Amino acid sequence: MSAAGSPERRPRRNAGFTVLELLIVVAIVAMASAGVTLSLRDGKEVQLEREAERLVALLEAARARSQLSGVPVQWRLEEAGFRFDGLDAAQLPKQWLDPDTSASLGATLLLGPEPIIGAQALTLQSRSRPGQSVRIATDGLRPFAVQSTSP
């Protein structure tokens, strides 16, 4: 029994989580899973970009060797890969690292011996994923660079 005028105290029950607390937890989990999903990359996309970076390095090395030697160098597509005309072919690769890679090029790429070449570009594609491509281009003054064209 309680004294007159004093409120009666009932034991407080644990009510669990409030709706607001649950909404905050769901929002945090959603943002974390979205971040993880966006950070994961497709293996084929990574391979195509790696192939493009490798080709940029090869083109720039051939361009520098052409300027040093004074010998004109051209890069050409072949059935199973590519070749550099004008340089010692034994020292340079001739195939793609990934057999799924293909390229499209209007003509050959002229890499030198002049220090300023015309604007040139080519596109690498994945054979198994036709919508996926990477563009490699130069304006003739700057080095070749990779420009992603994938959606």
C-alpha cells in the first residue's frame, strides 16, 4: 500500500527497440551494403582495363624508341593479337594477356619518329561482353591514355 498522495510505482517493462531505432539500423545497413556493392568490380572489366594500361605502356615505349632511333614505327592489329612494324619484334609482345580481348581500329597507329603525331585512337572490347569497351587515345602531343567508355 502506498501513502496518500504518493504515486504508485509499477515495475517498468522492457519494450524493445523503438521504430526510430530500427529505421536507423536499417538505413546504416543499406548504406553499408550499397558501398560494398559499388566497390566490387567485375573481373572482366578489370581485365580489360589492365589490358588497356598495358597497351598504353607498350605504345608509349614504342613511340619513345621510334623517336630515339629515327625509324618509323606502326602498330597494327593481327588475327590473334597485334604487332609493331619497324622495331625488333622479338623484344615486344604480340598477343593480348586475355584472349577475350579484341580491338577495333580504322587503320594503323603511326607512333613516330616525329615527336608530334596526329590524333589517334583505338577501342578495346571484351568479346564475351560486347557492351564493355575501353578507348585508348592521344591528341598527338600528349601520351596515349585510357578513357573508359563502359556504361
